[in-house]
Amino acid sequence: METVQLYDTTLRDGSQQEGISLSVEDKLKITLKLDELGVGFIEGGWPGSNPKDEAYFQQVKSLRLSNAVVAAFGSTRRAGVSAAEDGTLRALAESEAPVVTLVGKASDMQVTQILETSLEENLAMISDSVAYLKSLGRRVFFDAEHFFDGFQANPDYALQCAAAAADAGAEVVVLCDTNGGMLPPQIHDIVTRVSQAMAVALGIHTHNDCDVAVANSLAAIEAGVVHVQGTINGYGERCGNANLLSIAANLKLKLGISCLTDEQLAKLTDVHKYVSEVVNLPPNGTQPFVGGSAFSHKGGLHGSAVAKMEDSYQHIKPVQVGNRTRMLVSELAGRGNVAYKLRELGLDISVPPGRATTLVEEIKTKESQGYQYEGAEASFELLVRRAVEGYVPPFELVDYMVIVEQRRRPSNGEEGKEILSEATVKIRVESEIRHTAAVGNGPVNALDTALRKALLEDYPDLKVVRLADYKVRVVEQGTGTGAVVRVLVESTDGTHTWQTVGASSNIIEASWLAVVDSLEYWLLKYGA
């Protein structure tokens, strides 16, 4: 097999995932990104089913697509209604999409129990609908819904449904594992039997209810299908659809089947992140090929080996899919992890082997106290810098105090309450002591404000730095309010973003440690 068509249904099937709601603008943005990736077909939605999809098909005509063809999705005509009079088919025609993907039942149980019509009428519905759209000059793909379940129960009728579409002019008959209940050997066996019985091009559309949607798609391709449907990041109803990014990477890198160019394949990670952002869901860090953890290494044995030869614990070169190797520093780390991490961060810091061993032990001790450096690389860099002989911090803490007071105040003629947070901070900059106080809308905000006031006299450029995110996690659960907490702070100066961490059984102290690291890091890296 030389090539396989990639057909994306993120905008229709993927948007059925709980928590995803795409605007017309969202759908147009994703369309452009998929076209840039090199996907052959983009299923835009179901014309006539809702106003957003109708608007999408009108507006998508103005996009200049280089690789993809837009497809409209809809069902075969209703029982007892002619194709020309069917509202769904008229809406599909009016969408002016060059490709129409029709879904029809390929299971006798679904026909009689769900559609509540005869098996003969369902075959006519398939044939009439395909023929009607073909007469209008449209390319037609037929999605044989519930095909695999239907084939197991009544193979003759499932094949009749596929044949009805093919004989009427369907360009591709797509076999659908609609309920996601098949396993790769079953998929391979059934596709092989269908390909021997029919000459039409076959496609595959799988769902992930058994967590094997990608494997099922690959099994179908090995059995002869030339068209594969899926969604970006595996989005979809219930457990999702086959992940088109994983399918493309496996086809290109593992099976040697052309579906994207090398340059397009290198955009997979970017597409993964971009679509995650548009649908407003966090990227899946452990997603194969493109996740942030896909090529990360935490164990000391792994880190040492990867530092010597990256391929020792990686099945491909991450750059092939636009990803990169990451070294994690944790209580499982060894000296190799630390050395690699320093190179990864571009740090020109020489740590002697003996000091590196001590540093690893310090990291392990810190993590046992609640720290975690995997998501706080700025704090890790500071930990290393502080371990180097001769390091002079830009400021040092002398002491601080926080007061949280509840006050009564009049409110619209009635007695009300307000919470006042006030912090005093004393720091040393070189030989000078800076002593300031500030109020805030909470103790952490008051501390942050007081610390900045103390530093601005010596470092006026620090005013551009602000806290962008603040997260607290209980590390030792089950110990109530005395539990150790980990505070992760994300900061930005408008150009750069960095993360720092603090841990303590006192949430104020944990917050203070993270905030201090944040400001110290910026002064070292970007301050005047």
C-alpha cells in the first residue's frame, strides 16, 4: 500500500465530547490548522442540524485551503420519502460541500429496532441517497454505521448495505465500529472478508470504548482499507474516537505508508497543542508522540542512558513529530538527569561530579518534604545556582510577618464584615536593609506586594513581573489542616513565563518560598 487518505472529523464527531463546544470561529481556525497539517478531508459538520454548522459551510468557502477538501455529514433519506424531497439531503446539497459523507445503518437490528423500517427499505434509502447526491456532482463517502456489530450478527445483510452504496456510486465505503466494542483481530478478519467480497475502496471509522481505536484502525489498514477517519487528540463521544495524530505517526514512521510529508509530520505536536487550546481542554501530557511527557525521562537509570544516547529509551526521534526530549528531576533522578537537565535549560553551569551527587540527594530530600521540580524549572535552576560556590543572591530575607484581621464595618446601614491582610517584610540587598509593609486582598497578595515594594528601590524594572497563576495542592492527605501543601506559582513579565514551587505545612511559608523564587529567578535571568 502506497498511501492512505486521512479524514478528520474533529469538527463534527470530536465536538460531541463532553465539555467541548466549538464556535464557528473555532471551527474555521481548526480547519486552517488541519489544512496546514496536510489532512486530506475535513468533516465540517451536519448542515441543517444547527445554525452554527450552516454558518460554517457558508464561511468556509472563503478560506483558501491548500491540502484539504471540506466534507459535509448527514444521513440517508428517511423511510418513505424520496431523496429529492428529503430535508437532510437538500441541506447537504445546499451546503455546496464538494464531498458528502452519508451515514446509513448496516445492522439489521438497527434497521428494524431503531429506524423501525424494513431491511429492503433501508437498502433503498442507501442507494437512493447516494445516487441523488452523485447526480448533483458530489463526491460521496458512505459511513456504514454499526457495520462490525451488524456483520457479526448478519454478514449477508451488512454486505448488502455496503454494496448498495458502492453500486450507487459511493467513492469510499467506510466501515464503522460505532459502539467501539471490536478488537484488532476481529477488525482485521472482517475487513479482510469484506475486501475479498467487494471491489470498492474501503475506509475505517473506530471509537475508543475498548481503548484500542488506533490499533483497530491500523489493523484495518493492514487488511486493506485506504481511508481512515479520526479526530485530533482522540476527541469524541463517550471514550472518544481514534486519534488521528497517533494514526498518522504510526502509518508514516512504523508502517512506511505515506499519509503526510516529513515536514507535515513535524507539525503533529503543534497541532495537538493548538487544537487543545481552541477547544479549551488541557493538553494530554501522556498522549503518545505529541504529549509533553511522551519523551520525558524521570528514572535515574533512564536519565543516565538517555544522556549518553537518546535512542536508548525512545522509540523514535522526537523531532520527527515536532516534540522534544525532556529530563525530569525528582527523587528518582541520578546525576545523569541533572547534567542533561542543565544542558536542556541551556545553563552554562559546571557542577562537579561530587557536587552533582550532593545535589541529587538534596533534590530527593526536598521532594520528600513536598517539593516537586517537574513543573517548576525556575526553582530547579535556582537550586543548582545556589549549590555553585560563589553564588550571590540579589536579595536575602531577614524576616516577615503577616496579619489577617476580621473587622466589622457598616454596610448599607447594616453591620458587615471585612478581612484585612497586612504583611511586613524585611530584606537585605547587599549591605542595606529594606523594611516595607503592604496590605492585600489576601495574605499571599500582601506578602507579594510588600516584597516588591522592598525591591523596587534597587530593581525598578521588577514592576513588569506579575503572578499569572497560583495553585495549591495538599501533598500529605489525611492529616487535616496540618498537612504539607505544595504551592506552584506561574509568573510572567509579558514576554517570558516561568514556574516556581514552595512546600511547607504552613501555606503562607510555602507561598512565600515560591514567590521569592519567582522574583529572584527573574532578576537573575532578565533583570537589569
